[in-house]
Amino acid sequence: MNGSMSQEARWRAVLGRDGAADGIFVYAVVTTGVYCRPSCPSRRPRRENVRFFDTWKDAEKAGFRPCAKCRPDRQGPDPRAELVRWACRRIAQAESPPKLKDLAAEAGCSPSHLQRVFKKILGITPSRYAAQRRRQKVQAHLGRGRSVTEAIHEAGYGSGSRFYERDGKELGMSPKQYARGGKDLEIRFASAPCSLGWVLVAATDRGVCAVFLGDSPVALERELRERFPRARILPEDPDRGAHLEKVLAHLEAPRRTAPDLPLDVRGTAFQQRVWEALRQIPPGETATYSEIARRIGSPSAVRAVARACASNPAALVIPCHRVVRSDGTLAGYRWGLERKKRLLEREGLED
């Protein structure tokens, strides 16, 4: 496979139904004999049953047949995905987020069409995508040692007040705290294979600061170092504690064990309230985003609750996988919807 995307990146695109990846590769499911586009709406397969191919022709040479839903064998990528891919590039290149009507005019379509297609493929609106891009720019500039003011302006915010009003709280910690990047902290980590791929557990001397799920220990360690770029990050001393063992035990038997661990997670006051409410949901139960909002005394902050769940740095220990939509269906999960589904199945909530 000679594509530019790694297998891990391709799997993330499949889990996220990333329309921007259509035309870059296809994935095939060995148990069904079918190959699909990354954005295919079909139910996601298990990772061990998936193979990736650079083109649909490669998949057919290997004996797979095209999916009847997403028709990956049609010449060229999905035109809707091309529109979204173009809009993403345009947003990324702009000094300040372009208005929806200007994007649509440039693309030659109506604002409502662009908004609808963009949200269908990526799951968020163009304005939300632009906000995420700008926050990422702030984080990148802070990680390179820029001052808070420099980072905010270089990311395209007209003023510091605009950043704090709109997006600053979603960094998970204040910009000054984030800019420190874990400076003066010593973080010990350990990783191990598990039934969901790999798990990494990291802790300061105060408590667990990160629990990540993923497909490889290398990628998880990279994510940890990106989150705390200035911390002294070292492998865990086996004699110092059993944080990883407790997380693994809970992962495999959630009803019989509890990850009773001290936490040292960084977040806004609102995020901390949400995360504490999540820790009160026992295995075998779920809560909706609106229920969590009511429990913390902010019934109108449903979207903010969802964002706090997405910012959770400690999978399993802070069980954001137990939060569902009002109709009981599964919403997004930072570590993939398939993992969320399997966690809930393990806890006996689904057939």
C-alpha cells in the first residue's frame, strides 16, 4: 500500500466517516467481501476484519465487490465530498474564517446546500470546522513557544477578547496553562494491548492525567507528548504503582471492578463539573447530554456538555462513553464510535 495516509489515519477516517478521504483509499471487510468509501454510512466493521486499498480496482483485484450503498467503484470521488474537501482547504488557507455565503458563492452553490452537505459528511458545520481549525492553530503556536497574545493573533483572531469569548474555553485549560505545556511536570506513562486495541495511562505525582485508547503504542505516546510538550515524560516504573493494571481490569470487567484512581486532569470549571458528573454514572447505565446538563445545574448547556465529553482526557476513568443522545442512539466518541459501542456492549447495555 503506497498511499500517503498511514493505516491508523485511514482507520480514523473510516470511524469518522470522513468524506474528505473519499478518493484517497477504499476499505474492504473480509467477513462480507465488500469494499467501501471511507464515508460509507454502513455499520462500521471490527478493525481486525478491515483491509485498505489505494484504489477500488486494487480491491476488486483482491476479490472484493463494491458496496451497493456508497458505490466506491464509480469513477472519481463523490462530488459532495469534493465540495467539502474544497471548502476545508479554503477555510484552512484563509487568514480569517470566510462567511458561509462567500464560500457558497465561490463554490457556485447555495449556502443551504453547502451547509447541509458539509454537515452530512463531516458531522459539523463549516463555521464549527473553522473554529476548530483556529483553536488548533492557537495550540500549535503555543506549543512552539509563542506568547498567548502572539498565538491568538497569528491564528486569525482580531483580538484576545474575541478568542476568549468564542473559543478560548475549549482548550481544556487556560491559554497560559496550555502554553506551559506541562512545564515542570514529570509524567510517567505505560501502555499495553487490550481488547480495544491499545491503552495508555499517564500520571503525575498527583494522579492520572491521561488515559488514551488507540491502535498503536507509538501513536498514543505521540498524542501524550503533543498534549504535554514541555513535560518530562518517562516510562512508568513498575514498582511505583498499578494505574495501568487497574484501568485494564476495569476495561475487561467493568461491572466487577472500578478504576478507583486519583485524577490530575486539567480543564475549565465547567468541564470539571461535567467530568465529575460522568464519574457518577455506574457501569450498566447511561445518561443523555441533557440529563448531564441538568445534573450540573446548567440545563441549557447541552452542547457545552457534549464538547466537554469530547475533551475528556481520561477514557474509562471518566466514562464519557456512557453518554448518549436523547433518543438513546450513540453520538460521537473521541476514541471512535466502534469502541464506544463495544464498551457499552461489554457493560450489558446493548444486544
